[in-house]
Amino acid sequence: MTEIANQPAEPQVATTTATEPTRPAAHRAKRTYNPVTSTIKHIVLIAASLLMIYPLLWMLVSSFRPTDEIFRDTGLLPANATLDNYTFGWTALDQPFGFYLLNSAIVVVGCILGNVVSCSLAAYAFARLKFSGRTVMFAIMLLTIMIPYHVVLVPQYILFQNFGWVNTFLPLIVPKLLATDSFFVFLMVQFIRGLPRELDEAARIDGCGHFSTFFRIILPLMVPAVATTTIFTFIWMWNDFLSSLIYLIDPKMYTVPLALRAFLDSTGQSNWGAMFAMSVVSLIPVFLAFLFGQRFLIRGIATTGIK
């Protein structure tokens, strides 16, 4: 008995074997790759893309053609390519075309700053603060999106004329400081609602008020929404023709859309070549803004519930 007790215990061999991970009962059907279907889809998408960008390509090619050949030659390869449209178009108006680009840049920068500051503050108030009438005011704000701009155009013009703001950039910039673009307010409200409220509570415990919480906690997290607001404001205001036409009278105050319209003369000869050339020049800032801000634009739209 003593010998049996002193014998070392034999190592136990594990009898359990590794089992394969359990698979769900309902197997998903695997998609089979069909090269014919894939090729047809790519051909259709490429054809649709070429059809959509054809007007842009035609304008680009026409900017290198003489004016008398623009509407006679329908091909995409100019027979007599020239840069005269660019050199003439830059100095054809009362001021160099760069002067009008600067005017548009001033308006765009002022509108971007106004929309980012005012719309973000209004969105924070709707998303985080609790006050009487919040739901009704938010609903009224959403209803203003459905109101056409032409409905309020005449009252606004009378108001700004009484202020003495006509023929200045103020009617184009000042309304943006009052969060008049409800679309951006709604976009930012949706984004802020997706942020955890625990961040606000932690900031409140640390002694932050509403402004400190907004500028230190919420605003740094709103980069995608702010970038989306910036890009859309840039594109919309850079191409805005109606508002500039209503409020800007002096040719020295013209923005890019009005300057492009000045190349056309209904009573005389229109310089289509110069207008197309300067149109290509005016598209470069918009293209660069979308190119560098595309990543933030997609993130801002995808994370705000607007899908």
C-alpha cells in the first residue's frame, strides 16, 4: 500500500478535442461572381458617367476654341486650339477677373464663418438645452426649409434697403450670422444627438458651463458636421447668382456669377469663348474644395442620420 501511494500519478491525457465553431442554422447564400454581368454593369456605369460629365468636357474644350467655331464644331477635340480666350477673358471686363474672384472669396469666407458659428450654437441649444417651446421652435425651423427663397426676397430687400446695405456684401453675409440656413442647423442637431450625454455630464462635474462644454467638448467632436457645412456653404455661395444680382449693383462689387454674365450681351455680340474660359477658372476652387473635403463630407452626412 505504501509503494502504491508513493508512485507518482500518471499525467492525464486531455480527451477533449477542438471542435469547429458552430455555424448558424441558416446559411447565407454565397454570391457567385458572373464576369458577364459585372462587365455589363461597369459599361453602363461608365457610359452614364460620360453622359453626365459631357457638358463639362464640352465647356472645357470650347474654352480653347475660337468663338466663331464653338457652335460649329461639335467634337471634343478642338481643331484650332488657342489660349486667347483665357488671356482675353481675364482682362475683358472693367476689372481683371481675379478682382471678381476676390469679391466671391470675401462673401464665401464671411458666409462660412457665419454658418459655422451660428448654426452650431443653435444646434447645440436644440440638441442639449431644455427650454419651453423647444419642440415647437424646432418644428418651425424645419418648416422654413420648405419655404421658397423667392417668398421672402421682397421683404428682405426692403429691409436691407432701409438699412442702407444694398450694393454691399452685408445682405449676403449678415443673415448667415443669424442661423438662417435651417438645413445646417438640422444636420448639426442630428450629429450632436449622436454624441453620448456622459461627456456633458463629465464636463459639468468638472465645472464647465454650457459655453465651455460646447467649445471644449462638443465642437471638437463636430469636425465632420462642420466640414460638411463648410463645403456646402462654399459651393452654394460661390455659385449664387440670384442674391448677388439683387443686392449688388456696382460692377466693382460683382461676384464671379455676375462677372460671367457680363460676357453675354443680348443687344450685341457675346464672347462665348471668354465666358467658357473664365467658367473653367471659376470651377477650379469648387473642384479643389470638394476634392480635399470629400472625406469629411461623406463622414458628416453618414453620421448625422441623413442617408
